[in-house]
Amino acid sequence: LMAAYFERLIEKTMEGMSIDGLEYLNPDHCYLFISNHRDIVLDSACLNYFLRQSGHETARVAVGDNLFSSPYAADLMRINKSFIVKRAGETARERYRHMLKTSEFVWRSISNGHSVWIAQKEGRTKDGYDRTDPAVLKMLALAHKDRGGLSALTQNVSIVPVSVSYEVDPCAVKKAHELSMIQQKGRYEKRSEEDLESMLLGLVGYKGRVHLSLSAPLTKQTSDLNEICDEIDKRIVSNLRDYPTHSESAQRLSLTDQSFFGLASPNNERPGRALETMLQDLESCPLQEKSFYLLQYANLLKNKRDLL
């Protein structure tokens, strides 16, 4: 049912969706997919669509409890095999119990033959600079604490880094506003329905080309948290696909910020709908938010240079 709707979504909102790396997966095995996170629903939905198309079981999806404040959003997420990751808690002990419960559920899922998708950090990356939060791996290792923690996690779980690249982010204007407010006021207060609005905009908004890339499962068994994070980051960032929207943004930022100088590559493609859409969205941004908008695209290139 969802695949049929999703195919219409691809046709109406994308210039094409592609994937590489499926050859690394064994249909008889299950995996822990750790992905960069740009869109509330689509990152995991795109992966599950391709998994289904290639004969694999779809993955269970970890989502934050903030997305379940709306009954409609909750229903939509559960249809996509989502489970709740509770983040809030009045005490440190309560927050620890929530993390332990999530970790045990992930391990139980994988032990029972169900793959799991989880983002590399809490919340979407707003500035386009993807990095793994060590707290995510610490949480995942809690279920293995009596058997060696992180070393047991890397020994018993096949971790597959996933890179998701969008030519156009329909939520980029909203993200730029949020980043601008944080700079001005030190924090950003979301409206009650804002996550639902972003979810729907991400689904129905134009995205240009979308590409997913799966890395081979991690094979190194280690208890070094930074080493695991670094390896996941290198895999994710190296497989991100850059488009003319990223080069155009880096070129524009380089005029006022030397850190982006030389990042833009020559674009031999004729300006298409994706680049035109990105520039139209840029024009709609208030002046003080334009740089935050461009960062979301240009930082993909800067991230590659900094890390690789």
C-alpha cells in the first residue's frame, strides 16, 4: 500500500531516485542502518522503498517522541514501521531508562531478524554538515553493557552507514529561519504543529534528484567510540552526491567567506528546474537568513574537504 503511494510521490516530486550499494546486503541477514538525516520521513522511507524493491525486508525506523504529538503524524510514522525514541525525562535516571529501553528494543529487533534504521544524530541536520553524535552509539551499546559495550555492539551488529543526498531540500527555507533565530536569540521555540508542517512539506515539496548510497557493513571490532564515529562519518560523507545546487551555493558564499573558496566545481549542466527552484527559494529568504540557506547546500562540499 505504501509503496504504491510512494511511487506516485517519486513521480510528482523528484527528477529521479537512485541507489547504490545494495550488493553489500544479504537478504538473509539484518542490519543496523545509520544514516545522515535531512528529512523527517523521506530518509528512512526511501531506504525502505529500495529494500522492498530489491527483495529485502524493510527496516524498523527510530523516530523522536516529538513527532508523536500529533495523532496524524503518529499514524503516518507507525505505518512506516516506526518506533518511539523517548528523549525527555525529569531526571537523569529516567532519561537513562528511556535510552536503555530503546537500546534493548533495537538489539531485540536485530536478534529476531528485523533491520533497524536510525539517524546519526538527534534531529535533522539543519546546516548540511553531517556528523555522527557519539551519544547515539553510546545509547545503542547500552543493551550490550554486560558483554563489553561498544566492542560487543560492533561484534554482534552489522552496521551499515547510509548516505542520503537531495538536490533540493523543500524545508531549506524553514531551516534557514530556525538557524537565524538561534543566532539572534540563542534558541528557537517551535510551534506545536511545526514538525507536522515540515513532515508534509518534505513529502510533497519538489526535491530534484535524490540518491542513496549504502556502504559495506563495518567490519572493525573496537571499543573506541571516536574511531567508530570517524569511520561512519567518512563512509557517509564520502558517498554523498553533490549537485549543481551545492556548487552554486558554495560559489555564492565564497564571495564573502574564504572558507568556501575553491569548493565550487564547474557546472557543465544546463540550469534545470532544481537549480531554478533553489534560487527561487533563496530569493524568498529575508536578507539575514540567506547565508544560512546557502550553508545547507555548500556545507556538503565543505564537509567532504574537511573530513576526506
